[in-house]
Amino acid sequence: MNNENKKWIIISFLALATLLWYITEKILLSIVDLFGITVYPLIGDVTILTPLAVLPALGLFVYLQRNVRSVDFTNDVINELKKIVWPPRKETSASTLIVLVLVFIAASILGIFDFLWIKILGIFL
């Protein structure tokens, strides 16, 4: 594992821990609201729930950093992502245009069928 991969591994673990922090804080706020418990802010919008939500996120970050399997897996993912070859801009633009034209044609055909179906049903009903 080189230093560039180590940087991306830490960033990915931090992103995952931040997501856990956000979700945990929202769950705690929902529980507090559900039971009608009043939570006073400590500083600005930060309540006692924020540090409580940080604890599992910090624990996850430390666990992932120390777990050899998670570091190896993330390193393998980064190495595989480096092998991706993106198509050139011209090819991407042409493919996008083709998709948009085909979607417009399909929507037009479905719109015509829908219009005809409404008229046929109107005659019988």
C-alpha cells in the first residue's frame, strides 16, 4: 500500500464515519422528539446529542483503521478504480445524444398510444 492509497483509505473511512455520525444524530433527534424530551443547545445548534452521535462514528473510524481486512479491501477497491478507463468526451456526448433521442421517440410513441387508448375507452364508456 502506497501513501496515495493510504490517503484515500483514510478519506473513505472518514466519509463513512461522518455518515454514521449524521444518521446517528438524526435518529437520536427523532427519539427525543418522539418522547417529547427537551434538549437545550450547548453552543449554537449543538446539543448533547451531537457528542453522543460522534462516539459511535469515532469508534467506527478507529475500528476500520485497525482492522487489516477492511484496510486491505479498501486498498483493493482503490487499485481497481485506478484501472477504469473513461470514454473520451466526444464519445460520451454522442452516446448521450443518442439516448436522449431514443427516450424522446419512446415517450412520443407511449404518448400516442395513451391518447388513442383514452379515445377508445371514451367511445365505449
